[in-house]
Amino acid sequence: MKNTAQERDVFVAIADPTRRKLIRLLADSDELPLYEITTHFEMGRTAVSKHLTILKEADLVTNHKKGRETRYQLNPAPLKEVKEWLSFYEDFWNDRAALLKDILEE
């Protein structure tokens, strides 16, 4: 059995610029079929599908069949982990900036 632990990590999934573009594209729509998603990229349908699979394994994307087409939808919930991680560093740098301001004003 293939180990997909790394692929399921939300940080690994969003590390790739193509996958971030996919997330943004899906965020701007309720759901999109694969053929329509593919038109936004300079790569084939198979490559786009592979990126969507990684996002799906990270639970960032869901899909369902509608007739013969597969439609994809963003699941933003896992991005909360990223937001929480980044908010620590935002607070960290805000505190450092305030400290520097205080030092410069003295």
C-alpha cells in the first residue's frame, strides 16, 4: 500500500503554485467540472487530475460525478490549520515591529 501521509498534509498540498491556483479557482466557483478547470492551465487533463488528487487527499477538494463528468468543489476547512499557523507568525512580527518602534522612539 502506498504511503500518502505526506500528500495528505495540507502544507504539502498548498506548497505547489498550480495547486494554489486550483484552490483559488475553486474558491471563486461553487463547483467546476474537470474539463472547465483544465482550460485555466497550460497542462493536460491528466496533470490537472493529479494535482486535484493531491488536494483531495489533503481534504481540500471534494468531487462527485454528474452524468459522465466529475465536478470538483473546494473544502476550505483544512485551510484553518494554515491560518492558525500563520497567525502565530503574524503576532510574532507585529510584536517585534512594536518593540522596534518603541526602541526608535526612545
